[in-house]
Amino acid sequence: MSAGLYIHIPFCKSICYYCDFFRGVYDAKRAGEYPAALERDAREFSQEGIRFFDSVYVGGGTPTVLPKDALKAALTGIKRYFVIQEGAEFSCEGNPESFTREKALELKSLGVNRISLGVQSLSDKSLKALGRIHSASEALSAVRLAASEGMRVSADIMLGVPFQGEEDLKEFVARMREAGAEHLSAYMLTLCPGTPLWQAEKRGEFILDDDRLADLYEVFHAAAREAGYERYEVSNWALDGAESRHNLKYWRGEEYVGLGAGAYSMVKGRRFYTEKDIDKYLSGKIVRVTEEVMTQEELEKERVVFGLRTRFGAPQEALKGAGIDVKKLMESAGRFFELRGGALHLKEEFFLVADGIVAKYII
């Protein structure tokens, strides 16, 4: 079975007020050295025995801030050790302010066929509150541009941001559909300690309320469904056939390789990441930090946990491998679950609280 390849580009033009991901402000010198470091990483990783990939995801950070030909240099080096198979889904993240026609053509020439744009909101007031540096009009233009170039487009939105109302969510869905986005991801705003938005809430400048978040989620889901998007995972909606093949690998417990400082991997039951230190990574000191080594039963249980967050459910073989007694589960928690199509499914009305239900009855 082919694996998924994730390539982490840890540079951003600016740091958003809510972001807690591993990234740094763009620096031309370090960005220029990064492709060679990725090639070294691929050379070392190739010794794990995984060489063939049918999905590639370039994330960050903001990959589209890299200068012209930097991503080409990185991929050229990586391909000396890895094979990206014909027909692979090849996604790249980008922000609207750095996604130009020139950048779109460059990405297409490298084989990128799917772009994931960090739109987050179509309200300039909300975007400013988030520390985003693009406008609503730039976001719409970026989606239209990517679609016009024949790329599949995914658009992210943040739920619970300052100044956001229910009508904003309905407008977002309608305008993304009109602009050509085939995939939507909606994430609830999380206030990570130390970030500017976390500090703003502590000062009482805005309130993040769980009940309000739940209401916004249901409004978004209803609008997406009406527009033709099907929810296939708790936070993801897609038109027919536009599901993210790469993300499905994570949710199905398949193997994936992460290249780049801070990138995560799952290989042969071992979950690990490359040390989150850009300068050390550039110097060639690639340190892998193991988070856990999982038994087969633990791997199958994780497949169940992730599967229940999707419309595909948890397959019978995973349930059996995880040692889960489905009959007893249905007796004790049948109001939450249903059996159909050879899999255990979480009933759709409970998707928003999937993590809590799974934690109580599965983990």
C-alpha cells in the first residue's frame, strides 16, 4: 500500500493572533537553505523502506511564501529518494495574499493539483481581529484563480472568531460554492495560552462560548449541506468525489511520512516527529522524537476512534482487532451508534460531541 507524504514549510509572512503551530516569520536566508535540508531529510528517511506515495501534502506555515523555484528545488531533491505515483493527489496550502497567478502556474508545473486556502472568514473586521493580512476580496479572488487554473480548491474557515454571526457563515458557504471551492474545512477557534487572542479574551475583549460555538457549527453544517457539500468527517465537507485523500490516510490509520522541521510521521506503528528547531534542521542535525510505539491492538483502536469521526465509520476488522465487543457496546450505548454497511457508525446528530462519546465508550 502506498503511503502519504507530508512536507512541512515552517515559514509565514506574519504570525496570526490565534496560531500555535510550529512556524516562524519568513527569513529569506533560512528559506533559501530549506530545500537542501528537505533533501537530506528524504535521503535519511528513505532508509525506513517507504518510497512510494499516492498523496502529497505541502503544509506549514505558508508554503506559498517561498520564493520562486524554492519548492521546485525541494521537490527535485525529494524525488531522488521518493516516488510520487502517477495520479497522486498533490495538495499545497496557501494564503490568499501570496497566491498569485504566477504562483498558481508554478505549483501546477510541479504537479500540484489541489490547493488548500486559509480563507478563515469573509469579514474584513474578523480577519483583522485574527491577525490575518488578506482581505475578503483577496480570498475570493484566490479561490476563483485556483479553480480557473483547474486546481481542486479547499477553503478553511474558523468558527467562533470575533464579530462572526450566523449570516456570515451562510454567506461564506454560498460564496465559496460560487467561487469554485469543492471542499470546506471548518475549525472551531481554540485559544492557545500565550497567543494574542488568548490574551484578548483574558482582558475581556471578546468571549468564546462553547454553546455559541455549537450553534455556529450546526448553522455552518446546514448551509454546507444545502449547498451540496457532504460532511465526511467532523470538520470537513466535500462535493461528491472531492474528499481529501491525504487526510483520509490519517483517519484510516495508514502510514505517512513527514519531512521538514516539526513534521510528524507514522511508520510501522511508531508515531514520531522531527525536532522543532529550524536552525538545527538546516544544519543537518535531524533528530526524530518518538511520541509512542503502538501495538497492533492499539493501532486498530485508533482506526476505530478516527473512523467514528467520519461518515465511513469504523470497519468490522478494526473493531475486532481492537478487542471491542460490538454487541455489548450497542447494549450500553446504542443510542449513539448504528451498524450499517459492515461498519460501526456514530449517528450523525452526535458528530459535534464525537470526541466525548468515543472517550467514554471506546477508549
